[in-house]
Amino acid sequence: MSFGGSILLLVIGAILTFALNVKLGFLNLDIVGIVLMAAGALGLALTSWAYANRRRTARTTVVEPDGGDLPPPPDAL
């Protein structure tokens, strides 16, 4: 889940919990909204953790001891 998906779950959950006053006999929209907000918060935390770990990866460059593909110095001709 990405940042956008997590924030979308948070927004939809908040709308269901705080903005709607619809009574359904078989479904409690407040509980559904709280579950969606919890899922969005968990997704946001996991996505942030995954991006933070990906940025911490070290990159190394291998350099040949003789200079690699560099031409020889002018006095060696």
C-alpha cells in the first residue's frame, strides 16, 4: 500500500465515523470507519518504514587499481 492509499483509507474511515449519521440495521458504520482508519494508519506506518529502509541502502562503486578504461599517461608512450 502506498502513501496515497493509506491516506485514502484514513479519509474514508473518518467520513464514515464522524460525518455520517446513517443507521443501518445490520452494519455499524462507526466500527467500519474505525477499522478503515486503523488500516490506513498501519499502512502509512509500514509504508514509511519501508521507504526509510530503502533509502538507507549503501551504494558502492568498484574502481580498478590501474584506472580502468583511462588512457595511459602521455610520458608512457
